[in-house]
Amino acid sequence: MPVFIPSSLAEATHLLSNNPSAHLLTGGTDLMVEVNFNHRHPETVISLRKVPEFQQWNVDNITGLVHIGSSVPYAMMEHGELAQALPALAEAARTVGSPQIRAAGSLGGNLGTCSPAGDSLPVLSALDAVIHLQSETASRSVAFADFMVGPKKTSRLPNEIISGVTIPLINGWQGYAKVGVRNAMVISIASVCLAIHDGNVRVALGSVGPTIIRGSESEAWINSVGLENVDLSVAKEFGERVRAESRPINDHRSTAEYRRHAVGVLATRLLLRGIQK
């Protein structure tokens, strides 16, 4: 199995153009599990960890945008300037696997796999992230809502590499929470990101549908009520509406009924946390 290790964006896109069936590798925290269990047999691998452009990140308070390269590890998002700019992403990053996994795993890998259980994905949805894609001849940007089109399916073309994401800064509170079968080193069985911008609530749900679900109906309802009118009963009603928008399934990790209950509870708690800040 040949493994290519490009050292520039131009080299990476050229290699992919000549090897369109190659598996793109960032941290390998998803792929190597499947390889070890004999579920995947990649014929060619292109490792992207040595591409400088993918390792860069920037918080621009003038434009109100944060750019994170596709290979920036979660460990960089847990603390410091990125965590201050994007607290919900920092919370999600801290729940990803072990310190070793967080030192290797990245947004590019999470987006490339695009599992509904991906910890960073509800955050990218709630914060209206834009995904940047690069081929040898062109570049394009795709809103997160248009990027994830099915379970582990994206709108990325075979000759494109995820180069990074841009996330607009918000002027209100943001938070992330998930439920798993234990307190650490666990894949989420339900997750929620809630963000408040210009007094309006955004909410996105993970692990309760074939894709990340943006709770647009719940958002419309709570924003019509107004944050100034939120009390415990309103927060619980919001949780019930979020619960109704979920579309979970039964699988080996949880039942659909429990997942529905969990996202409702998480949404209620996050809303109450948000209005108390």
C-alpha cells in the first residue's frame, strides 16, 4: 500500500488528481480503527499532516471570522485563543477520545468521515461554519448545511481536499453537551450545540438522525418567545420541541427513545445555562 506524504497544498492536490481513489488521512483516528478491525483496505493513502496550510489557524476579530485548517488537532482547540473565541468547539474538543487522540484528530478528519456522531459537527452546524474545498484546479466554499448530505456522505468531490473551515464569531453564549455510555473515551449517543447570536437561539443535534439536524422549528419558536421570557417551563417546552425534531434510530449503542429523551434534556439545560450568562 503506497503512502504519499505531500509537503505542500499544490503537491497534495496534484497527488489526489492522479490518485482519485486514494484515502485522505489526517490523524488516522477513524481510519486506523477500521483498518485494524479489517473493515477497510485502502489501496493508496495520502497523508495531509505535513501540509503547512492545513496546520494554520487564525482568529480575526476585525472581520469576525475564525479560520481553522483541516489538520489542526483538537488539542489546539481545548484551551487558549481558539477556546476563547469558540467555547462550544473547545467543549466538544475536550470530549473527543483520549489526549493522544486529541493530539492527532482534527476537524478535517471529522468532516471527512462525517458521522452523525462526530463531536465537532453540531458545533459547526450551530455556528454556521463554511467548509473550504481545494482541488488542483479550483477552490470552493460550502455551507455546513450543504456539506453533509447523508450518514458518512458529503458533497466533497473525489478530486477535492478539505482544506479548512471558517466560523463566524457570535456575540452571545455558546455551549455543547453530549451523552455517552460512560464519562470519557466514548462516542456520543446524543449531542447538542446551542448558540445565541444577536439574541437569537441556534440549536444543532448530533447522533439523532442520518445527518446533523439543525432544529429550525425549535429555533423559530424560542426566538418568537424571546430570551427575556425564558423560565424553566419555557426551557422544558423548548426541549420537547427539540426532541420532536430529532430522528434517531435503535442501534447497538442506544435506543431511539432514549436518544430523543437525551437531546430534549440537553437542549433544556443548555438554554438555561445560556440565559444565566
